[in-house]
Amino acid sequence: MTDSSAPVVVVGGGISGISCARVLVAHGHDVKVLDRGRRIGGRMAVRTEDLAGGRHAVDIGASYFTVRDERFAKVAAGWEAAGLAAPWTDTFHLLAPEGRVGTTTGLPRWSASGGLRSLVEHLAEGLDVTTGHEVEEVDVEGDRLTVDGEPARAVVLAMPDPQAADLLPEPVSTWLDLDGGMEWSPVISVWAAWSQRWWGDLDGAFVDGSPVVSWVADDGSRRGDGAPVLVAHATSVFSAGRLEDPGTAVQPVLDEVSRLLGADVLPEPELTHAHRWSLAAPLHPHREPFALHPALVGVCGDGWGERARVEQAWLSGLQLGEALADRLA
């Protein structure tokens, strides 16, 4: 029988896991969040660089967030009131092999002055969070749950399907539809800093027709400090061939960015880095916002819901937390 004195264990400290944990704590449950990274945030990851103008936070995963749902709008308003986030732009350039070909306007895109991870850390304030803890196994025997041998009242796996499936017994994984062959798109994120800006007016740009680059962001614009930093996302096909050594993507990505932005010669950057996201985004997310097994094992994240985005990941965690709180009542 499930140990009612045991905590609910949330594995994964991205925005979905933290959102779920917040709901459960609000309902009076003891919740422990375990994350394998040095810091929480998941794919809302940030790298802090020491530049000539000072320290600069670079968003190396998710690029921004949008707001559609009223519940998430309240969260975004709280971040804005705290000085953590603000609308960035509603217009991006369109780039093609021949250069800039137009602009596209949509919902306001929001950015965070300290990087998107700072928003997850803000949500996690007051929670019991352990970082640097990689969970190896979630065992389900009837209605008895353990996480690496330790009792749990319920378990939330806030992570991509393949990672969740690796932790679970096969019957539970199958019930949760984690073995359905959902494809995930890889991305290598490349960022570079220069002594000065060379690319003219640019917030961000979607790229069409390039075999190498799919997205470019002016991180100085995004951050509001004008830092001469660009972040580029490589296409999934290009990224897939370099996941074992993402550093090999740096030069071809920067060369392509230079060509797309119309530079005759790429200025020598002061620093460059690359990060691989093997499971960057699901190609076809689950229609449901979450899944919850009768044994009280739940799965949430941006692979659940209408489309993979920051807001949807938050909503997925929120809705799983509400469903789990009802089951635990």
C-alpha cells in the first residue's frame, strides 16, 4: 500500500516539474524535487559569460515565451512586477539563403533579464529541491512506489518520454504511452560574442531554406543590455550528425549566420560555445496535457499538449498537479 507519510517525488526541475510541485505544495503535500543538473531550469537553460561589458546571461535553450492562457498570464505578470521578465518583441525577421526577406509579427515574445532559467528558479523558491541527483529507477509494485529504493506517495516524471520510459517498468511505461515512438528533434545551440555588434537591426530571425541554421537571436537585444552576442540554433538534420561532438558545429553555424546576415567576412569572435539538446522538441506532442497512471505515477512536460512551448510545459505541470492533488485528497 502507498506510504501516506512518504513525499511526492517530482523528478525533473524544469518549468513543468516546478509548476506541478507548486500546486501539490499549495494543497498541503510534502513534495521533493530531484534534478540531475547543477541547477534547475531544464531546457530554459542559461550560460553566464564574462564579457568586456560585464557578466551576461545567454539563453542557450528556449529562446523566449509567449502568453495565451489566463492562468499563465498571471504568472508572467508576477515576473514582470518583480522585474524578472518583460515583453521583448512581437516581430522577427525572416532570413533565407539570399538574406533578409521580410518580417513576421505575432504574439509578444517575452524575455528575462537574468535568462529564462531565473524564472524557473523564482517559481521554485520555498520548494524542497535537490540538484545533482540523477534518479536511476522508479519501481511500481502494485500501489507501492519507490524512487531508487526510497518510498514515494506519488511520482511525477517531468521530462521527455524516452527519459521517463527508461526509469519505469515496461507495463507502466506502456500504459502511459511512453513507448509510442514519438520522435524528438535534436538541436545544437551555438553562441558567440564579439568585441562589437556587426549585424545591424535584429531581435530574432526565423530561417527558411538553410540546411545549417533554423533560428538566430540577438541576445543583447533579448537581454536589453546591447551585448554583442548572437545565439543560433542548428537545423535538426545538421544537429543530428554532430551530437557526439557539438563543438564541430560552431564554425559552420557561424559561417552560415554570417552569410545570412550579409557579412562579407565573419568577424573573429571573442568566445564561442555549443550545447547539444538531443531531445529538444517533440515532433508530434501528445494531445492530452499529461498522463497519470492508477499507481500515481504521472508524466508531464512540453511533450504533452497542443504544442511544445514554455507556456504549455507550465500548464502541463499545473494540470497534472491538480489531478494528482484530487487523487491524493
